[in-house]
Amino acid sequence: MKTQKFLQYPPQRNIVFILGAGASRPDGVPLQRDTLPMIIAQNIPEIQNSEIGKIVIEFIKDNFEYNAVTQQFPQLEAVFGFLDYFIQQNESLNVKYPNQRLREIREYLIKLIHYVVNLQTDKTSHYYQIFWNSIIQKNRNTSIITLNYDTLLEQAFDHLYKKVGYIDYCIPFMNYEKLPQLNQYNFWVNPREPVLVEEDENPIPFKILKLHGSLNWKYCNCCNQTLLTPWDRNIDLNKGKFLGYTYPGKLEYEYSCPIDGTEFQTLIMPPSYLKFLNHPVISQLMTESSREIRNAKKIVFVGYSLSNADIHVKALLKKQITPEKELIVINPKKKESLELNYKSLSKNAKFIDSSFEDFVQNRELTDLIFS
């Protein structure tokens, strides 16, 4: 027999994990430094032959020098910083690249990043499954903040869905609204409202805060709402449209906002020194993350370099990390620059030299972290 139940959080979090690109790298998701070379030099036919791919590659060739033979490429932050300067100043670059064209190229580049990251995302991650099992077995009062766009973390939660718990992305999706035109999207359970559970079950909510957005979020800038499409992450690189599929025939269709018909935009924050943090979704996630960090006993960073391009993350952490908090950094490379970055957040930061895949498979280490 089923009954309605509120899923509640404890007032204080035992552990907050902050995941960087190193957590998804074992599954083949490219690091930030590898993304641009993949777009412009690795001959991915879908990119090289697409309209969006040709436009972006031509722009980079026109404005940046690189050597594919010696693997010397511009930094992704530099390309976005260049575009963002003209966009922010509302200036044109030249007759070939007026301001509106630069805005289009920026969105095209974001869609290419979306495409490249998604190449390795259509599978279940063995390492993330072990990670979730450790959380369930050793310390369920855990939240996760991730800077990654991929959906491997959530996909690895599938075997825990309903009976053990629910994912709480901490933002209001249009999936939760009861409008007739949204009926087909109401399958995603809102863990902040009463949920139907079996009498012998005791599921709990788990916060996943994706500070830089996600491949499976689609944003409508007309109604200012976000649609969650858990399994649909593909993009048509000729039209720039998000693609969905019907089953079992797997017929392809293009997504548009079911409320007003507007073309969806990507909802991933690209790497740039000029971050646009006033997006309503990103702003809400920043606020929620601040609360989680402030109320956490222990903060564990995994595979995250605390990049200089992420000054907004450093500012958030600096404001909320107090001296008594336990701060642990798990990273495979022992670098003085990395340690100094974290020591600037807390003099008590402790460092463990380990990759994500080694960490989750090391019982002694996981016992230590989850204690």
C-alpha cells in the first residue's frame, strides 16, 4: 500500500562533495583543455561537416594561431573571453563579424562543447555507481556540487531511484507543472513535494547542484523556464536544434518549448574569465550551493583544480568556509600551485593524492572520507 510522504533534509550536512572534470575523466569525458582541439583538429566528421562546426572553426582560424602538429592550441577561456569582450561592449569585430554574428558564434561554440562532452555520456559509469553505493552504505547525509556538464553522475543513480531515494536538482523544472501541454514531461518526481512511497520504504532526497549547468537541461528565454529531458542530450549541428527520440521506432524530432514554442537554448556555462552569473537558474544554484557549504561539516573536493576561470566558485567558497570546517582535496597530481589555491580557502586543507577511480575503489580511503 502506498502513502504520501514528505522527504526532508537534516538541518546540517555531514559531507558536501565538489566534483570537477577529473571525476568524469575516467569515463572518457574530455578535460576542458582537450575540448577545443577535439572541435578544430580531431576530424570528427559530424563537427567538420556541419554548418555550426564550419562557422566556429573558420572564426577560430581567422582570429587565433594554432599548430595542430605540435598540439599548441588557444585556451578555451581565451576564445570565450575574446567573444565576451565584444558582446559585453556591444561592439563589432569587423565587417565579417558584426556584434550579432559574434553572439551567434558564441552560442554555436557552446553547442559544440555540448556535443563533444555528450559523445562519452551515453552509458552507465562504473565508477560513479561505486561512488553512489559508498554514499548509500556509509553516509547518506551527503550532497554533491558538480562543475561538470555531463550526466554520468545522475545516470549512475538509476538503480537507487525510488526505493533508496530521489535526485533533487534544486531548481523548479517545468516538468513539475500540471499544465496539459506538459503532461508527457511530468514523469520526473519533485522531491520537494510529498511523494508516493510504499509503507515499508524510506527514500531520501539527494541534492545534485550543477553549478555550470547540464547537458539535459533546456532553457526557454521566453517563459524563463527549464525543461529536464534526462535521456535526450543530442544536438543537430546543422540547425542547432535539440533532438529527442520516440521509441520503439526511434523517430527523431526537434525540441521546442511546449508552452510557447520558442527554440530552446543550452543551459551550460562556458569557460570564460567573464562569467554571466545573472542567469536565473545559475543564480539560484549559486545561492543553494552557498547554503550547503555553510551548513556542511566536511567539504571534499574531487578532481577539481579550482581554476582561475572559476573565480565565482572561489568567491562562493571563501565566503562560506569557516576555520572549523574539515576540507579535503582528492587530486592525482601533487602541485604546489594547486595546494596554495586551496590553502587560500582554508589553512586546514588536507590533500590526498588519488584519482577519482582509485578513490572510489579504495575501501580504507572511502571509510576515512565518509567517517
